[in-house]
Amino acid sequence: MSDVIGDGKVRVAWATSIANINAPTAAELTAAMDITVRITPDGLKTDPATAAVNTSSLASTFDTEEAGRVKFTNELTLKRGNTAPEDLAYGTLVKGARGFMVVRRAVDYTTAWASGQQVEVYPTVCGERQNKATAPNEVMKYSVPMFVPTEPATNATVA
């Protein structure tokens, strides 16, 4: 059995526009801001939560449930950069910024966006960024909560 090791196998981009989130084009993703190298190793959070819908009745002797609505709690933890180009995400991912967070998994980070790749596309509104406390022997970090205002495409394919 061969497992996929996650190191170097995730790419994250911030796009200001995508015509079809179920089939973003390689050109749209290439034009997007690559923020992967600014994200800390544990800094990508895309956590879905599915609500339970009680389907029991007055006659039930067992509680039954079905899957209900899904909500994502997304957040990025990023590193500050020493130069303006390195710190572009800090000035871009500000409260109220709207765009699309695109995540590609299980493909080498250095591989170019290409047709047929599976990606997750999250329509996003950024919340207030939070500067993390400084600590010895650590880079300066901040986190950005990301709200998902419309249904994401978590199984999209690059067109």
C-alpha cells in the first residue's frame, strides 16, 4: 500500500474572480495569487460541519437522523513577509475582501494548474485578521477567518 504524504502536496490560491466555480480554468488559477508559501504548515483550515436533522416521529422508539445543512469554518494562518511582494497577502486578505480560495491537494506544489485536476473552490469573505503573539524563534504570523457566503465547489475540476 502506498500513502500520499502531504508535505509539498497542497497548493492554495486567492482568485478575485472565477466564472464557474465547478470548472475554474487553468488560466484563472494561474492568474490568481499563490499564497501557499505564506501559509504555515498547519495553517490551512477548511472544516465542514454537517447539521443533523431529526427524522423521528411520535411513534419512534429510536432517534433517527438525516444529514442536514453544511457549514464551513475556514481559516488561514499565514507568515508575514519582509518585502512588499512577500507580504502581499497581508494587505489583500483584509476584512471584507471578497474572492475565491482555491485548494488543490495530493499534487506536487510545483506542478502547474492543469485541466483535469481536482480542486476545492470556496467563495469567501475575509474576516478581521488577527496578528498572533510574537514568540522567540518563530516567524511573525497572523490568521484570517474566511466566511463562505455561497455554496462552495468542494469537488471541482479544472477546465
